[in-house]
Amino acid sequence: MKVLLDKFKEVSFSVLPITLIVVVLNFTVAPVETDLFLRFLLGAFIIIIGLAVFLWGAEIGISAIGSLMGEYVAKSRSIKKVFIIGFVLGFLITVAEPDLLILANQVSSAMGGAIAPNLIVGVVSVGVGVLVAAGFLRILFNVKFSRAFAVIYGIIFLIFAFVSEEFQAIAFDASGATTGAMTTPFILAMGLGVSKLKGSNAGEEDSFGLVGMASAGPILAVMIMSLVFGADKIQGTAEIFEPTRGIFGPLVEILGSTFLESLVALLPITLLFIVFNFVVFKLRKREFLRIMIGMIYTYLGLVLFLTGVNAGFLDVARLIGAKVAGLDNALIFPLLGLVIGMVVVLAEPAVYVLSNQVEEVTTGYIPRKLILATLSIGVSLAVFLSTLRITIPELKIWMILVPGFIIAIILSFFVPPLFVGIAFDSGGVASGPMTATFVLAFTQGAADMIPTADVLRDGFGVIAMVAMVPIIAIMILGLLFKFKTKKEGVENV
């Protein structure tokens, strides 16, 4: 029970800053209707409860399953077997990712239903599965991070040149949305499980990087989808945004649909674990029941979290984005983006999972607070750049993403390997549920209001920015640590 209370405190301090910002905006420059504002506050309360229960359950269930699966993969000597297991696990856990479910609905809505949310989820999950499998092989064959990421992003930017601007943004947004509260603990645990059994000095370094590999899969998958289907055939007319009215009615309606949606999402990975336990793991009854109880808590937390987000946050965030972007003072929108980016990352559950694992694996050499501060600065700059892209029509998304990832790849050859893995993982974890909901809805509302912007082209892309800038920020932190280590070595001599 103490662990659950600690989760409540952690989540409360994370969600409250963004809640307070909305409260201040509501009573100053961007007032919203009373029923929407009250539903937002109720949604924030439900999110706190749901996220705390979800994280507790994920720690007991999802992370434990991920670690067991990782160790099993590490013991395997068959490349084919490793690839198949990696693909299946990556696919199933991504299908259950709440961020992706939210993004898929938003993309489908922005396209007027021209592309079904389930198709987006399926395509993205395939991409994650392939890259998780590739990530396993990278660890087992000791391929350097820098070389692996250079090849992957080289392929991405070759295809990137032939993809429409709209799908460039959506592809990178899908990348960030897949590495959220569900996927990150599981993939991090798998990476840790594989690295523990390698028996090499690279074990610490290989504890990270798998999330970064996985997050590259959706970029390739969505861009290939747009080329195969033809972007002009899957782009519809954006639906006119109409916020849902009422307080309790929308909550009850969304709660009902979310119960089944969450069950369908979690059932495959749960059944896979039960089969593996019966055939391979053969855990003691007490240990097995503990994991299953963790999965039940994960399910209940996921239901509450998605209900709070869909019923409380999305409408208000989009309305505030539209109101702030419509103000006479053009500086308020980008400056607000700067502030929102700084605090929103603190509400990302996966960020805490990663920062804790970094501190634990490095035995305190890299403090979690330093990782949090670096990510806060990175995400703040990322949201700020997104607001500029919306307000300045000449600033295209490729003008930021392409140079940014090129800089990241170049830095990866000079930064200690441990930081390369952490950096690419950070890009994934920073773009979690709060970014996929509040910040994305905020920028879509702004794009809908600004005459020179387009909801489909400019409303998306913020998750892509949030997934990229922290990579560079952590790389720079790695360079500082490298110089610090060299200096200390000289002084000791």
C-alpha cells in the first residue's frame, strides 16, 4: 500500500503543474465554458488516480513480464527464434499502448475518417515489432548504437523525401506515441533482461537503446503505408471540431467504451504470458498470481487514465490552443508553449521509469534529477519550436527534423555508448501520454485558428519535435560527462 501511496504523490506532483496552468489560463486570457472546465478538473483527478494505479500495476505486472521475456530471449541461440519473439512482443505491447490509441483517433478525425484508427494502430504495431526484433539482434551481436541508428535513420530520410508533408509529421508523431506508459516499462525491462544475461562489459550500455530502436519502427511503417496506399487517397477533409458538452454524461459514455477497448488491448500480452509461463517460465504460484494481480491493476488504471484524458483534457486543450493563438499578442502562444513543454514532461510516467533505471543501472553516477532537468529543457524547446512552425508557414517540419536527427547521429559517434542508448530512449519516453493528448490537442487547436496553418499539416508534428530534441539534449549531457571524466582522470594522474 505504501508503494501505491508513493505513486499517488509522484503522479499528483506531475499532473498538478499542467492543471494549474490551465486554471490560470481559464481565469485570464483563455476562458472556457464552465461545464468543460469542471470536466477538465474532474478528468485531471481521474488521471491522477488512473496513472498511479496503472504505474503500480505496470511495475508489478508489465515490467516483470518484460524482464522474463528478455531473459528468455537472451538464452536463445536461434536468430529466427529471437526475431519472431521480438516481433510478437513488440507488436502485442504496442497494440495496448494508450498513447497510440489516442493518436490514431486524432489522426483519423483530422482526416475525416479517410483512414481507420485500427489500421493506424496495426501498421504502427508492425513497425515496432520489426524494430524490437532488430534491437534484440543488435544487443546479441554487439552492434554499436551509433552504427545501428545511423543506418536506420539513413533509410528513414531516404524514404522521407518521397512522403507528403502531412505524413512526415504523422509518421514521427506515431514514433513518439508508441513509447508511452505501457510500452516503455515493458521494453526497458526486456532490454535489461537481455543485457543481464549477456555476461559482457557492455551489459550496462545495452540496458538502454531498445526503446530508441522500437520508436524508429513506426516512422518507417507509416511512411511506407502512405506510399503504398497513396497519400492523396487517404487524406480526407478534417472534421469540424465541436467540444462535447456536459460534465458527467461524456465521462460515463467514454468510461463504458474504454472498458472494452482496454480489455482488448491488454488481453493478447496477458494470454501470451500465461502460455509462456505454462511452457517455459513455470513460476511459483505466488509469483504468478502477483504478476496477474499487477495486470488487473494495469487494466483498471488504463481504463481510468484513458477516461480522464478523453473526457477531460482533449476538448479543453484544443479550445485553449485556439483561444491563445487567436490573441492579438503573437508572443503569448510560443511563450506558453515554452512553459507547457517545461512542465508537461514531468507528468510523463515513462520518464520516471527511465530516469529511475538510469540511476539504478549506473549506481547513482547519473542522477535521475539531472536526467529530468535535461529532458525538461529539451521538451520545452521542442514545444516552442512546434509553435513557431505553426505560426510561420515557411518553416517546414523537415527543416527542423532532418538537421536535428543528423546532429544526433553525428554526436552519437563522440558520446559514450551508454548515453547514446539513454538519449534515443529519452526521445521516446518524453513523448508520452501527456504530449500525445494535451500538447497535441493544444497545437491542433492553434492550427485550426491561425489562417495560414492547416490542422492536418501543422497540427501534427509536436510529438515528433518532443521525440527529437531530448535526444540532442541527452547527447550534450553525455559530452559534458565525457569531458568531466577526462578532467578527473588528468587530475588523478
